[in-house]
Amino acid sequence: MAHLVLLGDSIFDNGAYTGGGPAVIAQVRKRIPLGWRATLAAVDGSTIADIAAQLSRLPADAERLILSVGGNDVLLEADLLGAPVTTSAEAIDMIGAAARRFEAAYREMLRRCLQIDRHTTICTVYSGNFPEPALQRLAEIALAPFNDAIIRIGVEHGLTILDLRLLCSAPADYANAIEPSSVGGGKIAEAIVRAAENDRTWPRSARVIG
């Protein structure tokens, strides 16, 4: 038996956005092997700083942690996109500084997760589904250094990484610009269960699922 716990934000806690369709947790429970359990600890709107509180409320028998957080932290840095600069180098340096702050916070947060489950599965931040093509391109570019930090940290710890940019790549995967629909949630749920099943035998080296 295994008890999976989903930590993070509305990527997992997406019930308010599915229009009556199944949320990620319901789709995970539908797919897990007989005898397994799945608990939703993620809370819509959470940031990296909120994961400590979620960890404090873990069920006593929690065995496998699945973590998707960071998107709201990136949104809090969105004002950088409108900040005045005189050179492109200055713009890159500003985004780089924000990514370094993000990485430091993510590392400390993940350290606590790994004390509970050293096989914690982590997720990248997906690119969203913005109606304006120019904004979509900008989001994908601006997210790159933040996702680079998540992937590098995951590789350092030999973790499984769900690349949500690959899993949620079609408009139908989104309920709006930034929330997963039941379609996208189903893809995420399938990847979660696949990772949890395979991690029991997977050698401890990093891998990316997308």
C-alpha cells in the first residue's frame, strides 16, 4: 500500500475551475492501484512559503509526496515585465535576480519535504494558455530561468520531475489562462500515478516525465 499526498497550489487543488468535471485528486484516486490512498493537501493560491504549513498537516501515514508549487511566486514577480530598462542586459539581470531568489526559497522548502520523503516528485511551472500570442511567448521565455532552477534542484537530488509544460500543451488542458481543466488535470493525474508506481523500482537518478 502507498499513501500519496499532493502538496502545492491550484495545479492540484483545481476543483473550482473544472466546471463540474473531476479535479486532479479525483482523477488520481481513480487511477491508483487497489489499496493505495491519495490525499489533497494542496491549497489554491499557495506559494513556496505556504508549503511548511501543508507539511505540518500531513497524515501520519503519508508515504509519497507529490509537489507542484512556484507558479504563484512567479506571478508575484510579474511587475518585472513592465519595469523600465535601458538595455536588454539589464532586463535579463533583473529576471535572473528574481530567479535566484526563487531558487533559494525552493531549495529550503524542498529540504523539508525530503526529510519526510526522499523520493518526493516535483513539477515544473507550466506555460499557461494566454489569449494573446505575444503574451504567451513572453510567459514561456520569462518562466525559463525559474523552471531551470526547479529542474536543476530535482536533478541534484535524483528526483522524478513532471514537466507540466509538456503535459499541458494544448488549449483544452486549461480552464483559463493559468488553471488546469479536467482534461489537463487528467494528464497530470496520469503522470502522478505513473511516477509513484515506477519510483518503487526506479534507480535513484533524476528523470523527467512529460
